[in-house]
Amino acid sequence: MRRRAQTGPRHLLEPGPDAQQRRQLFEAAATAPDHGQILPWRFVLIGEQARARLGEAFEQALLERDPDAGEDERGRARGKASRAPFLALAVVREGGDGQDHIRPHERMVSLGCALQNLLLTAHAQGFGAGLVSGLAMDSRALRACFALGEHERAVCFVAIGTPARAREPRPKPAPERFVSELAP
Ligand SMILES: Cc1cc2nc3c(=O)[nH]c(=O)nc-3n(C[C@H](O)[C@H](O)[C@H](O)COP(=O)(O)O)c2cc1C
């Protein structure tokens, strides 16, 4: 846990997790706390064959923000889909399922726990891993590409692979910075 550090997708190379390791990753995600056991999140794997499609969605998302984007910028946007041997989109369901007493932020906490379990398992397997979001996440193009439902939100991508270089964990905030005590 202490050794985990973000590795960006561009530094994640082959080999990535095999089928058995991928199963372990998702089984670890499934151990996340889940108020009401409503499974308010899902992951969509982006296999080798689907990378070009994701690249087109990134390019379209860029054009939504900037219709005048040039070919260089569009090529860079497309290229982001080709990084990391394992790439999956994490999606949260914020409501719309008759369980509205479980609020969107509680659902997000459950996804956060699932993501952390997945990241820690990837590191225990000897891989590097990272989370990536960015401006495309709420775009019409990305939502259409992943056929997101009305109440679903794309949160981030999870990228896993063999790190090109060892990454030292960052200095962590001391507990005094985020722990206080309720006055009696
Ligand atoms: C939901 C989420 C989205 C993230 N998106 C990005 C991103 O787009 N680009 C990036 O470099 N890091 C992203 N990160 C990773 C953080 O930058 C990273 O966790 C932070 O810098 C702390 O570093 P550490 O994970 O090595 O401790 C994201 C983290 C979370 C939780």
C-alpha cells in the first residue's frame, strides 16, 4: 500500500495482466463496501480491437470543445487511446434505480474503494497502474461511445501495465493535516 504510486498510461508497457490476473483485479474491486448492495458502478474493458474506436471518441470530444483543433492536436487526442495494455473505463450510476436514498456521493465512495482495491492488487501483481480522467469524460462523444445511461457518469480510466521506469511514491500528507477531534 505504501509503495503504490500513479504511473501514467504512456509509461505502461507490455506485458499487461493476463486473463487470470484480470479476473483477480475485478474480484478485488468487488470487495468494495457497497451501501445497500446495489452495485452502483461498472467497468468497461477497452481491448486491442476497440482502441481505434476510443481514439475517435477522444478526437470527437476534442472537437466538441474546440471545433478548430488542428490535425496535430486531433492526432494526439486519438493517440491517447493506444496507451497501456490494460485499459478500462470506470462508470458510476448516480441514481435512477429506485435506490435514491443511497446518494451519489455514497455511490462514488464505493467506486473509489473498488478502484483502490484494483490499483493495490495490480501493484501486488507487480504491475504499474494509474487513473486518468480529463476533459473528454463528460463529452457527448465519450458518453455515446460507451452507451452510458442517463444516470451514469464516466469517472476515470484505469490503466495497467509494466512500468517503463520505477516510480517512487510521493511524500504523503501527515495525518495532522486531515485529522481533527470533535470538541466534547
Ligand atoms: C478520479 C481520479 C482521476 C485522476 N485523473 C488523473 C489524470 O487525468 N491525470 C493524472 O496525471 N493523474 C490523475 N489521477 C491520479 C492523481 O494525479 C494521483 O493519484 C495523485 O497525483 C497522487 O499520486 P499517487 O497516486 O502516486 O499517490 C487521478 C486520480 C483520481 C482519483
